[in-house]
Amino acid sequence: MPVLVLQGDLDYMTPLANVADAAEHLTGPRQHVVTLPRVRHAAMFESPVDDGFENHCGFEIAMAWLRDPASAPDTSCVDDILPVDFQGDSELVAASMKTSDLWENADFNVGCDLPGDFLVPFADDHASLQVVGEIGDVDGELSLSNAVIDVSVNGASLPFGDGTVYVYDYFSYGNHYVLVQAVGSLDYYSAYHYRYDFLRITFPTIMLTNVKSSGGYLLPLAGEMGYASLTISDIETKEFGVYGTEDYAVYYRMCPLAVADPDAALSSFWVCHDDNSAFTVGESLRLAGNIALSTDPEILQETFQMTGACSCWRDQGIPFPCTDFDEL
């Protein structure tokens, strides 16, 4: 059977190592694996050979080979694939990252003046952050927002860094919440097995509106209107079967790393609310936070409502024995 596999060497969704395993079995005279340098996941449409991004090497190779699958692929265009553009389009960067500088966040601004030392960590284990974005709908299209995040746990920095976070409105048990979620340190073992650090901040919406009505900006972790939580966990995921079929299944192992220290009175957020009325879907969320973290096992288990070091489940929250996870 004639086979042509086009693989980008920068493809993080289907790593190069996975294709190497497949290539060992594609040894027929009409079976070919072509690796495209400087190319991401959509090899046919992300392998430009001109500044106008109208012609792509992967597309040229595929179309020529389909016209004559008995021949070897013509890879003469590979050397013409453009280098990766690390500068980016300024308008696109401004729209997606809320900054004019792709690398330095030179003009990152949460929208109001912070106290001079507000973001200076006051605890060894800490999370200091700034978030600028829009509140999305958890049942619709989630809103990507920009963030600068500095996290240290047990003396080690967790690589959340400068990037994007999800911000959305969530309704549960009669109350609205605003959630901020970020992923860091994403490791792919295969296309179906990956691991990452996960940060989540949960604000009862009434706490945010109360800050607005008070005329101030400081939001302590706990107050008369509720408690804002921050949790950090290590999550490992394994997928099996074909997505969309009855055989498809996803298994998770979540191990808590740290939570906001309930005894740290100085932990707080600074909420810039001049553009807000109700902190609902479509409104902006602009805030900063400086939070002391706890890694105490008892506090972790109480916060995550767990009895062991980790919790495992499969689709839709069905409990699964963690002792069996490594054997999957």
C-alpha cells in the first residue's frame, strides 16, 4: 500500500519520536516518511516557502506524490522552508497576548496602580501573578487571557512563566464563580500520554463585586463574602481508544503540590475593577496576586478532599485506583 507521512520536527501534538516508531513498520518500496524542518503540526499548511505564506512545502510534496504514488516524494523544497519567526506580528501579539512585545511583556498593565512592593514575594513558597483578560463562558468558547506567573514550591520554580490562562464564569450550587486556570511544565511522553502542572484560582463572584462596591482594590483571601482559593497540582493523563467512539477513555492522576496557605494573613489580590459592573461573561478581569503557599500534607488533603497523596479517575469523574494507573 502506498503511504506518505509528513512530519514536522516542531510538532508537539504528534512528537517526532512517535513517528520514528511508526517508520520502523513503513518499509515498503512505496512507503515514505518525510520530516520537515522548522514545521509544526499541520505539515501541509505550516511549511511556508514564501513570505506571503501562500505556498507550503508539505502541500507541494503531497500533491506531487499523489499524482504519482509509485515514485519517491520530491523533497527539493525542504531547504526553502522559511525559518521560524520569533518576532511575530505586532497586531496579532497585541490581540492574543495583550502586549506589544512578544517576549518581555514590556507594557503589561493590569489597569490600575499597584502598591510598589505588592508583587514582591513574602514567603519562600509563593505564587505572584498578574492576569489581564476577559471572562469567558464555561459552556461556550473559553476566553484566553494573558498572564505573568511566578510560582515557587519547595525551593523550586514551577515553569508557568509568561503565557496564557483560561478565565471563565462558573455556576455551582446557586453561586457564580470566576475561575482562572493555567498550565505549566507540559511533558509529552506520547500523543496520548502527557503530564503538566495545573494552577487554579477560584473567586466567588460576590467577593469581586464587593471589592468594586467598596471603592477599594485589595481583596484578602478570606472575608465576609467568602474565600478565594488557589491550588497547584501535578496531573498525568492517558488516553485510550478513538475519540468520539464508545471505546474512547481518558484516565487522570492528580497529585496536589501546593495550596494557598490559610494562615498567611498577608496573602491577597489587587483587583482593578474600573471597567467592571458585575464580573460576568464578556467583562474584563484585571488583577494581581501575591499568595503564600502551603505544602503541608494535611492542608493539601483537606483542600482537595482526598485521603491519599494522589487521586485518580477516568471519564466524567469516575474513581479509579491509583495503584493501577502506572499499569495502564
